[in-house]
Amino acid sequence: MRSRAALIAGALGAAGMALRALRRRPTPEAAGDPRAKELRRKLDESKPLVAEREQFESGETRVDEAEPSLDEKRASVHEQGRAAAREMRRANEEA
């Protein structure tokens, strides 16, 4: 009976120690890391640049709008082909 009680008491003690180790709070030293402060400062500096970049890019023509559509490209190629054929016919008629 005594060994069973000692075993239960030991298990409860070990569980309590494990629980306490898992619940430990981070040290204040880790919370005040100067590298973290520097990163936060850089992030705060970059936030206005995002809005400025969006404003700058809104004045530019997007790539998909700058290039002609597939139908426009196809029509241009066909017209070039027709012009080349007409030129060849003229050259044959003159010769």
C-alpha cells in the first residue's frame, strides 16, 4: 500500500513539474530583442512606400493592355502576307 501511494505521489509530482516547465513565460530579455525593434522600424518605414508604389504603377500601362490582342496580331500577320503576295504579283507582271 505504501509503495502504491509513493508511486502515485511521484507521478503527480512529475506531472506538476512537467506542467510548470511547459507553462514558463518567455524571459523579458527575449521580448525586448533589439533586432525585433529594428525590424519593426523597417516595416513601419516601408508601409508608406507600398501606397506610393501603387500610385506610381497606376499611371503605367499594364503589360496585358500594352500588347495587341491575339485577333489584332492575327489580322496584322494576314495583312502583311497579303501585301507580300501583292508585291510578288506586281513583280511577276512587270517582268
